[in-house]
Amino acid sequence: MNLLTINPIAFTLGGLEIHWYGIIIASGAFLAVMWAMHEATKQGINSDKVLDMVLWMAPFALIGARLYYVIFELPFYISHPGEIIKIWHGGIAIYGGLIAALIVIIIYTRKQQISTWQMLDIAAPSVMLGQIIGRWGNFMNQEAYGAVTSKSFLEGLHLPNFIIDQMHIDGYYRQPTFLYESAWNLLGLIVILILRANGKFKRGEVILTYVIWYAFGRFFIEGMRTDSLYLFGSIRVSQLLSVILFIGAVIIMSYRHKNKNVPDYTINK
């Protein structure tokens, strides 16, 4: 039986191969930025401030995502230093990008005298949207998948045939962990938007809810993946970081929620 898999190359332009991965990642980033600019305007912040911040943030987030990956695959890159800059060969980590982006946001908002917590609350739903869309780039590349499974298991999830076929990799069907994470983030985004609309948050609690939600789901999804980065050869780095972020965000959120000096989250309708 010949399985119909999707060509990762969308089209060729003047000899340059344009990959679906790049198109999907760029589309997710564009929509995320547009939404963040809209949210900023509703909160009385000039949308140009968000755009300026993104222009600073984008290159550093990319560097952070790559550096994070390289650090935990250091023996290979010490032996092959020329591969460090070749991100088109694969090897970027979303946690590294998020950490770098956070640093840029903190520095930028302090220089612009904007509330860091407010800007993080604005960014959180947009980041989730970008992640929801971006994981489908992994789908196109047939990467970030899980352990070997059966076709009947995938059919039992009521997945369309194009997903089942694309998850047939190197002769085996694989767990679609990209899909699990995309769906988990979609559910989390819906929950956050509902709670936000019902006035359930104080300032800073949108971003903290995102961290708690994402870290919780990522811990279990990471345990299913076959391409994890490891610490000391046995500890999955993303699982360890997920635990730290989850506990830290819960503690901070509990403190801020009880602190009467923390303002409520407000947004102009």
C-alpha cells in the first residue's frame, strides 16, 4: 500500500525551495503579532510599541531557541561546530525561544515604562495562537512525533486520513504528539479567553495561567516524544523545566491573587 504523504516543499521560487514549515511558522507568527497589537490597543498601549518589541524579540528568540538546543547537544556541536548556525538542518527548542523572548520583554517594557505584567498578559494568548499553528509545521516535516503505534490506534482517535498517512514514518505509524500539543494549547486558549472575559484574572494572571497550562501539558507530551533533549543522559530537559515552571507559576499566581495591591486585569471592550 502506498501512503500519500505531504511534500514538505510547498513550491520552488527561482531555484529556492519554499518549505511548508517556514510558511506555517511565518503565518502563525504574523497572526500572533497582529492579535497582540490589537490587544495592546484595547488596553491603551500604542500598537507600535508591540511591533517595535517584536522586531527586537524575534532575532533573540531565534538565537535562544537554537542556543538552548545546542547546549544540550553540546558534544555533537563541539565535534561539528559548522553545524551550529545551520538551523535549516533542524534543532530549535521552543522553551529556549520563550526564555529569550521573556528577557527581551522585561528589558523593553522597563525602558518604555510599560507594565511588564500587562505586556506579558497581552502576549500570552498570541503566543498560544502561534504555538497552535506552528506545531503543524512539525506535522509537515514529519518531526516532533512520538513512539511507534498502530494504524488502528490512530483511526480510533477519529483522525482524518491525511494525518494518519503523514504519521507513517520510516515504515511505522507514530504518535502524533505535534497534534496533542496543538490541541492542548487550543483548549488552553479557549479556557483563558473565557476566564478573562468573565473577569476572573488579576494583572499577570493571564501569562501565569498560560505557563501553568502549557507546562502541565508539555510535561506529559514530552514524555511521549522520541526526540527529547536529555540532562545527565536520563532526565528529559523539557520535563524538568516544565515542573519548575509549573511550580513557580503556581506560587507566584497564589501570591499575586492574594495581594490586594495587584490590580485586576482590565481590557476595553
